[in-house]
Amino acid sequence: MDTLVMVAQLLLGLSILVGLHELGHLLTAKMFGMRVEKFSIGFPPKIVGFKWGETEYSIGAIPLGGFVKISGMVDESLDTEKLSGEPEPWEFRAKPAWQRLIVMLGGIIVNVLTGVLIFIALVYNRGETYYSRDQVIEHGIVAFDIGQQIGFQDGDKVLDINGQPYESLSDLSSGDALLSDEGYYTVERDGEVIRIDIPRGFINSFSNQKSMSQFIDIAIPFEIREIDPKGNVAHLDLKEGDRVVAVNDKPIRYFSDFKQVLEENTALSVQMTFQRGEEVFTEPVEVSPKGTIGIYVNPYVEPVQRKYTFAQSIPKGTERAFSVVILNARALGKMFTGEVSTKNVSGPIGMAKIYGDTWDWVKFWSITGLISMILAFMNLLPIPALDGGHVMFLLYEMISGQSPSDRFLENAQKVGMVLLLALMVFAIGNDILKIFTGG
């Protein structure tokens, strides 16, 4: 069932984004009087479809993409027989270069607008919930395995990143920080200010969501607030204000310690030590397969909650959306230099894992908005068979006054398709490798 939820979210998210992307091409083509022969979400074989006017609309059996077939255009179908004659007025090739450029940018523009609107809506409806810099400095951090590898220690107070103050705890593990050149953290430890350098390629340590939880967290002491009557500790005589102080003799000081030890002991029985005032007692407790025991806690540190008006949400959401593009561009550049590992390239399996095995609409739209911006960026790359490849050739035509031959465009399309197929095979191979290696 968990796998079905992941697959369902991936297919729904991709269907929305691919449908809107191809709709951008269709609407701009029709706006300039071009004939659109086919509009498909998914690749053949066709599952279902209908014809409305001159266009056949369909859903294909292979859901990882889609296409729009515009008359008189060299596309992935490589159907060039109809291009041998003189251009008809309704054909793509008969239109001015600037109109063809807008058509090729139509899908990218729609993906950008979709991503921006999703982020604006999320900011407006959800606002922000985060631990602030002041809270991190006041309470210090807990350093896990990955954090300890670069020199963090429990109790460190992180003052800034690259000499600049940050806003929230999540900024410390953001792509902006991890991708910075010669980046570093300034830390106060036992009254002394020290520097912790961010090693070259350190971002490769964050290959999955689990690894993010192995970096650092704010130090949050906690106590029991409420007992779930159906939980695994309902039979114990626990009361509000009791504290968990150890699990299997491992000391528990902060909530992050507690979460980590439960995740390490899912579906197992542990010896859990509680404290009530001066009294200390130990009981056997079954940890659920989801890493819970059925208690609600009172943290001693409450996150900052910030709401935005609709007017404030527009620039904030737009900034978030485009930051995704900027970070992906930087990561791609560092991938060519070897600083970012190509193992970070994920295919459909990796994308499904990002959506997760529980259906959370806020998370669904957050990831869908992120993927929409990434799709826009990737489609703009000057690779034949992508929109960016067509844009590159059209810009050449507009600057030079000469258009590439249909033969050249056909061969370029073939090369681009081979490159994309190789990239897809590589990405899926990465996904499969991560399954067997636990990545």
C-alpha cells in the first residue's frame, strides 16, 4: 500500500505538470493559427482519447511525459515526410521565427507560472514554521553523524554562514549553504568562536531525506504531555510532566535524540527509562513499525510561526520558486566539475520516494511546485529534443537570418533523443542502485 501511495502521487503530480506544459505549447500554437494534430498526456500506446476540432486529445499508457504534435514541425515523432512540400499557412515552419519561439517557450512559461503560483499559495495558506537563528544560538544544536564529520559538537551555537547571519535552522543545511564556494560556519563553543569549514562536495552527504536528519538539529528538551489511549505505553502509569531519560541505557537529553533512537528500533522492544520528579523507573516498551510509542510531548522550545498577507506572499512565494532554479543551475555546474556527484541524479523511483508513502496534500503540492520549476529549468537546457534545443536553433535563425535545414534538425533531434534516453537509463540505474545500497 505504501508503494501504491508513492506511485499514485508521482503519477498525479507528473500528469498535472506534463498536461500543463503541453497545454502551454498547444495554446500558443493555436494563438498563432498553427494546426495542432495531437495532444497527449503520456506516451503511446493510447489508452483513451477523443477528437475535438482538428486536434486529437489522448492519454497514453506510459505516464512519464507527453507531447503536442504541431503540423510542419520536426519533433520527437521524426515524421518528416510532410515537410517535403511547400509550407502551408497553418504549419509551424510557415510562421515567423518569433512566433515559433513563443510556442517553444510556451510549455516552460506555464511550468514556471505553475511553480510560482503553487509556492505563493503555500506561503499564503501555511505561512512559515521554523526555529529562528536566535533560538539556535540560545539553545545550541545537537550534532549527528554527518554534522560530527565536519566538526560540529553538541551544544554548538551557530552564529552565521559564510560570515552572514541566517534566518532559520533549515538555512544551515540549505543548498545555498552547501553549494557555496569555500563555505564555512561560525560557531560559538564554550565561549570561544571557531570556524567550521564546509568541505568541497559535502552536499553529496545528503543523498536522501534520511541523511538530512543525520546532520544537526536544534537542542529541544521535552516532557510527556499526553498519552494516546491506543498507543504502546497506554498500559503504563505515565503522567503529564514525566520525562524520557534513557532508551536501552542510551541517555536521552533532547527530542532529536528520542526520535533517532525510536527510528533505530522500529518494531522492536526497548527498555525505556522515565523520570518523575526524583523518581526514576524503567519499563519495556514496544516501538511501532513507524517509530512511535503513543505519546504526545511538550517541547521546551516552540518554533516561530509566521503568517503572510496575500500581497506579502507574492514576492515570498516567487523568491522561493526561483531559488529552486538557481540552486539546480549551481548544482548542475558543480556536477560538471565533479564537486557534486552524478549519483544525486534521480529518476522516477527517486521522485516517488520524495513524495513519500503517506498522502499529505501540503507536501504533495510543495514537491509538485518544486518539480515544476525543475522541469522548466531542465527543458530550457540547449539540448536537441528538449524545448531549449528548439529555442537555441530559433535564436540562431533570428540572429543570422538563416534557418537550419530540416535534415539538420532531424539529425539533431535524433542525437537529442539518444542523449535523453541515456540520461533516463542512468537516472533509473541510480534509483535501482540506491535501493540495493540503502541510499
